[in-house]
Amino acid sequence: MLHVVEIRYGDNASASVINSMQRWLATGGAQPATVRYSLFGLTTVLRVDFEEETEANAFAQAFGGVLLPNR
């Protein structure tokens, strides 16, 4: 079962957010199964899937995201 983290941010933060996430993933040992994004006007919605719930929770906490309920 995958644990999905959703993070929303404004367009002007895209480069900064992505760079921070890449550094965090590289140093934290967490490996996402899937990373995808959608654009809604000036808002970017990033969804990152993790196999481990603890990794998903840590990622959500680090970037102000939410762990979505499992379906």
C-alpha cells in the first residue's frame, strides 16, 4: 500500500521547494515510489507516494504537506 503526501505551493516557490525536497530526499534516505504534480493556476500540487508510512509522515512534516487517507 502506498502512502500519499500532498503539498501545495505557489508558482513563485517552485524552484526553491523542489531543490529543498531533492536535498531532503538525498540526505534523509527516504525513497519515494512516485512523484507527480499538477498545475492549477498559480498553485502547484505535488503528490509523492511512499511505501513506508514513517517516511511519508516525515516528508509531510518537513514540507508542510498532508498525508492523504488510504483508499
